Amino acid sequence: MKEFTEMHHASISGSFYLLLTEHFQSRGEAAFVHATQRYAEQRGARMAQRAIRDGMPLNFTTYRAYGEWVNTQSAKDEGCDNQGYVVSYSPDFVEHVTMCPWAAQFKEMGLEKGGTIYCTHLDNSVVRGFNPYLVYEVPQSMHEHDCCIQIARDANFEEGKIPKKHPEYLRTFDFHCGHVYKTFSSITIAIFGTEGQLIASEVLRRFAEKYGQDMADVLVKYYDEDFDVI
């Protein structure tokens, strides 16, 4: 079985976007946004729980240190890991992202609009789950521009220094893929009932067809995981 990567993760959310909008048009897009927000808030909440346990303040320095993922070696080998540059460290931390595996996967699937919607709502929702009083903005996406702009308001990072992530809190992408599949499935089924179940099953079928049944089985194994808590 191959390593789960960012591209597998993006493929799952991209398939949900495609099927939801094909079947339910604007309602499907609204459901996709809601699922993206819920998924991201769960991730941010887990980060906050670890930080509170460790006695850390819920600020942007802690937010960066308690992130759950780093680029996989596979993404680096394929030349589509996250790349970009810092525009400002303080008072706002501003990054321009010029390469992203999620953007690459959505583009490969011909779903640039879905990628824009996903990226517009993902990171600010992770931050909201971590601490709703922090302000994080994504005013543009690389799907329509030469870069993605991400802004952490009043982060006040020390010039030239970005907080390092705690390696003990990183999760592998089989976990993240299982998480995104479960949350998107649950939201889709809750909203659309039997039709939603058919969409969730079709996403899994397409994933197995593209990446192999053994990898699809791993997604299913995570379906009983409680992703709201650590």
C-alpha cells in the first residue's frame, strides 16, 4: 500500500465537491462549504485541546506550533509540496503561497472552483476551531491568481521566525484522509439522507478505483473515530 498523501486528501474532498454540485447544484455547494468548515473546526479544536493541556495560550504562535500535518515526502518528491514566501511577520503574518498539493490535485481533477471554495473556508475554519477570537483571512486563491494569500491578523511573530511544529502532535495522512472522508460523509448523509449515502459510497468507490481497495479500506476503518477530541 502506498503512503497516504496530501493528494489523496484533496482527491476525497474534490470528489465530494463534484458529486454534491452535480446532484444538488447550489445546495450541494452549500453542503460542501459546511462540511469543509466542520472538518476544519474539528482539527482546530484538537489543536486547542493539546495546547490547553500543555498550558499554552491560544494565540497564533501556539496555533503554528500545534499544527497536525507537514508535507509528506511523496509530495516533495513529486515537486508539489507547499512553497511560498513571507511578506510580513508583524503585526500581521502574511504569506503568499505559490505551490500547494491541494491546488495541484483540484486542478488535475478540473475542479478549480471547488479548490477555491475549499481553500477559502478551510484555514479560517481551522483557526476558528482553535480560537474563534483569532482572525485569519484568505483573500485570494492560486486557482484564479498567481498565489494564495493568507493573513494571520495581529500574529506578531518575531522577524524571520515562524514557530516550529511539535513533531509529537503530527498525524499521518491516513488519519487526515480518514477524517475528511468521515466528516464529509456524515454531513452529506445528514443533509441529503439516502441520496447523500449514495454520494458518500460513490466517493469511496472512486477512491478505491483510483488508489486501490486496500487504501479505501483504511478510510472505512477510521469511520468510528471521534475526531472532535484528542
